[in-house]
Amino acid sequence: MLPEKRIKKLRRAMDFSRRKLAAFREHRLEAIRQFVGTHYSEDGANVRVPVNLLELAIQIYTHALAASAPRVMVRSQHTALKRSAERLALATNHLIEDQIGLESTLQRALVEALFSIGIIKVGLNVSASVEIGGFQHDIGQPFADVVSLDDWVHDMNARTFEQVQFCGNRFRVALEDVKASGLYDKRALAALKATPKGTVDDLGEERAEDISMGSDPDPEEYREMVELWDIWLPAENLLVTLAADESVPPLRVVEWDGPETGPYHMLSFTPVPSNLMPLPPVALWMDLHDLANRLYRKLGNQADRQKTIVGYQRGEDDDADTINNTPDAGAVGLMNPAGAKEFRLGGVDPQSLGFLIDVFNRFSYLAGNLDALGGLSPMSDTVGQDQMLLSSASQRVNSMRNQMVKFTKKICRDLAWYLWTDPLIELPLTRRYSQYGIEVPIVYSAEDREGEFLDYNFDIEPYSMQRESPGTRLQVITTVFQNFLLPLAPMMEAQGIIPNIEGLLRTVANYTNMTELEELVMFTQPQQPPEGPTQPGPVRAPVTQRTNVRVNRPGATRAGRDNALQQLAMGGKAQPSQVASITRPLG
């Protein structure tokens, strides 16, 4: 139990660090408002966001870094522990995919890291009777929850996360669940009262959730709720639970009995020297996003003000009436045709339009070449050049993916640790034997544990977190058949291995959504080979003849089209090939 004096010093230190984090929370909130625009809620952006570049970039990076649930691999250097490692991997993957939905949690943490910093809290629901934290937090089951920066505090005097004296998060939970959990001090529970939501934020700040929920000072809630803080003290190895109400004694002070790295993991991409808080990607994108939208709104207003009128010489009112009553493309006789003239007023400023196009290109460049990463349009005239550009653009993504994989590996290791140390675990699993096409039900229990937890190495398949399209998988299958199965067919046949052509065709039909397969190919029983000794000839890949024809045509890349538009907007002359690129569709 911490002395009351230490608790007061801890609360003062928390208040100090919360105030120092206020600027980071404010910038994050401003960026989120731009992200949702004006059509999300009443409290979104205060001006129109016609070109939401933030949403575009965040969607592309989320798809590139955390599109799917991770697959855990568990290995051991000890041969005797391989079976146990395999079952621990099965149990961990079952927990990740089927029990706690880690895929969506990681995606939310990634988005938080793009805006500020991603934080995930990993722990075990040790409540005696209630699911604290949500209906998916089963009693006795590990959990992994995203912590919002609005609910976060850490020691702002530290330069690295390993040096913090404290860190923790605020969470809101039903008062009756707190009292029924059996976790907290009875004397403190007697003094604990419900915390109205309108008085949640101790600094009186707006929170990101207010964008959708609003900031009603007295909202109606179905159950009485209370605001609590979980604070981890690394040096003392203690986990302290405090009420937001400072008059309430500490509810719980226990020794931290989880992984040695503590309950919190942080995801960031660009460290700042001598500072704990990172530089988030959105902070680099905001100025160009704001500039692009201001320019677009200005050009839109200019377009709205544009009008075309016909001026005529005074006294020629009959000619003016005749012009007004003549339909488009109609012929009409006028007394004084020279006295009538068309005038175009207002309209989009060409120089501003050219500058806007440059701003779009700068945003894509500073965001890591979004056109290449997102496959928005071809960037060059040839597929090979596009692949080279994508490979270069992927260097930034690869660096960020490495950070994401390391972050995910730590979380999965902690989840596996809780499974490993649970003395009562009984987890039904399925072991698949793909070579035989069968599935065997098994149960992961404490009896499957062999050796020590440190005897096992955890790894994440990086590409398991990327979503592969059917077209991509079909390319891989085609490559395998061309480079391996066909050339090795004689050796495979000698070993009793025969390529399954029917399976190949059905897979191709499935991946290409070609429902007409049954009409094109008839699947019958295979013919029996003729009796008698035969010498099968070597199977060779089909001989093909390729003719290369070089076609010279103007490219239709977005960058080329933008350059042509800029020249025309500035009053310059475009080459015929550039004009052709403007009229050609992208892709």
C-alpha cells in the first residue's frame, strides 16, 4: 500500500503531465475534425472539406499496414518443445482471431498512431463476476484495448518510455460493476460515487468523442458510471487504481503480476530527439490538406460567380428580345448584329488552379507517393516503371510496417503469456493437417505447457497483416505452375506427384469469378493408362512464340495530365501528345 503522501505526489505529477499533453490532444482533435469533415456530425469541421486528403492517406496506410489479423508463429530451439510451441501458436491465434478481435484493435491503434500515438493496454480480466471493459471481456480472458490520447497520461519529464516514472489510462465503467467485481478496497468503494459524464474531463477540454456524442453538460445515461484511473509505476512494479474524485482513497494497489514490459505498448513512426512524444504523419500532412481545401473552396466560389451575359447597344431592345427568345444553335436576323456581344465574367482563376494541382502533387509526394501506394492511377507509361516507383515508394511503408510488426509482436507475446500462465485454461482448438485434408479437434490446457515461457520465440508473419486480392494470389499460382510444377513434372511423376489440373482450373474460375467454367470444360473420370510397359516422354512446358511490338503513344498518367492542365491554365500551349493525354482515361 502506498502512503497517502505518495498518492498525493502521484496525483500532482499526473496533473502536471496532463497539462503538458494538452497541446498534443488539441492538435489531434483539430486533425480529427478535418478527417470527418462537415457531414459527419454537428461538431465536425467548421468549414467544408471538399477534398479530404487526410482520409485518403489514412485509408491507404491502414490497408497497407494492418489490413488483416496477424498470424503468430511460435518456435523453440529445443526439439522436445516443438509440439508445445505449435499448440501455443494455435491457442494464441484462436484468441486473436475468434475471441478478442485483435484485427480491429490494431487498425484503431494504427489510426491513432497516424494522428498522434497508438497505445494498447494488454491485461487479464481478473474480476470475480463481471465483464469490466465490455461484453467481449470475458472473465479470466486476456484483453487488448486501445487507449485514446484523451484518456492517457505519462511522465512528461521522461525522454523515453523506458524512463517514465508512471503511465496509465482513464476508463469509464458502471458503478455497480466496480462494486461487484471483488477487486477494490471496500473503504474506498463506500466513498465512491457516480461521475456524471459532463464532468469527466478534469481539464475542461473538448474530447475527440465529443465530435459524435456532443458536449452536453448533463447527458442521460442508462447506468450510473464512474471514472477511474489505472496507473502503472514501473520502478515500484505496482498497479494503482484511483478514482477521478481525489477525495476517494486509492481503490486498489497491487503488485504488477503481468509481463515485465508492463500493461501498455506504444506505436509511433517518427521519433523526435530527446522527446518522448513522436511526430505523427498527420502533423506533416495537415498544412497541405488545409491549403488544398482553402484553394478548392476559393475556386468553387469563383466557379459559382461565373456567368455569361449578352451586351447590346442601347436602343436595340428589339435585337435583345430576339436574342433572348432564340433557342440554342438557332438562326436569327438582327438589325445591328455588331451591337450585341457575349461577355464572360468571373470563373476559375487559371493560376490558382495550377497551384492547386501542384498542392495535390506535393501532398502525394510528402505522404510517400500515395498514387503508387494506393494504386490510384498509373504513374508512368509502362508497367515496369510503375513497379519501380512502387518499390521506391514502399521503402517508407516497409519502415512503418516493421514498426507495426514489432508493436504487434509485443502484444501477441503478452497475450500468449497470459494463456501460458493460466492454470485453469481449457481452450478447444482445431488442428489442420493440410497434407491429408483433415481437421482434428484438440484442447489446449495446462498439460500442454512444457519448459519455460522464455524457451519460446514469437514471430509475426508480416504479410499476414496485408490483404491479398484474388488477382495477386492468382499471379502467385501462375508463377508456381510455370516455374516449378511444369519444369519438375517428370521428377514429380516419378515420385507419384501429379499436378491437379482440375483444381487449378476451379481455382482460376473462383479467383476470376468466371462462372462459365462448367460450360467450357467437362470434368469426367480420368482415363486409365494403356496396359503394358510404356516410357513416358518428358513433360515440357508449351513452346510459345512472342512478338514484341513497340507502340508509341502519349502517356495517360495523372502527373502527365496535371502538367498539361497546368500549362493550359497558365495560358501556355500544350503539345498534341499532352492534349491527347488529357482526353485519355487513366489506368
